[in-house]
Amino acid sequence: MKLKFKKKRFIYNLLLGLFWTGIALDSILALEKIRWTKYIVLGLGISYLAKFLYEMKYQYIIIKDGTLQRSGLFHFHRKINLKEVYAIKEIQGTYYLKTDKTVFKIDTDLIDTSSLLHLHSLLKELDLPANKTPFYN
């Protein structure tokens, strides 16, 4: 199962990528004096487009075989085993899943509402004491 990004994030990355790429290509194709800054702007546009395509394919978090894996184009993949989680802390809409080795951060502001419901049900199913989770009554 995949926890999906909000659609607003995709639109934002796509528009920025098209904007910066369009500006760079316009100035390069206009036969103006070629400067190195135009290629930096072109690289910026292409990186936004690459980020858009990558996030459309892999989304935010992949839940598979009892593990959570956060994907990212410009940073390392983070992975956590749900069986090793001993505490969940919520601070301003961000969940911190703690294990003995690492702390796995999940930013709920980036997650689509339907995927967020799946995440809540998954985290409620973990067998944690009431004082170690924000989901107790």
C-alpha cells in the first residue's frame, strides 16, 4: 500500500518545473548571449520535473511486509520495521515513530486525506501501551 502525497504538491512541482524550464529554454533559444546562469535555471526546472515524476510514481510512504519506507528523490530512503516501534509521538501534525535505533518522521500535512485514514488505522493496530501512543481514549 502507498500513502499518497496531496495533489496540490504535484501541481506545485509541475508548474514550477514548467515555469523554470520555459524561462531557460526561451532565453537559450532567443539567441541571446548564452550565460551559465541560464543553464542553472534549466537544471532547476528539470529537477522540479524529475521530482514531480518520481513522486507521482513512488508517492510518500510505501507500506510493505510490516515496514514503512519513505521514498525521496534527493535524499536517502528511510525504512522502519513496525514491529520495532515502541512509541509514537505526535507534535504539530507530525508523527515520530521511535525504535531503539532510529526515529522515523511522518509529516501528515503532506499526506492525502484518504491515505491519512489508512495510516491512522495502521498505527492504531500497533500493540503499544496507552501512554506511548496518541491514539488512546
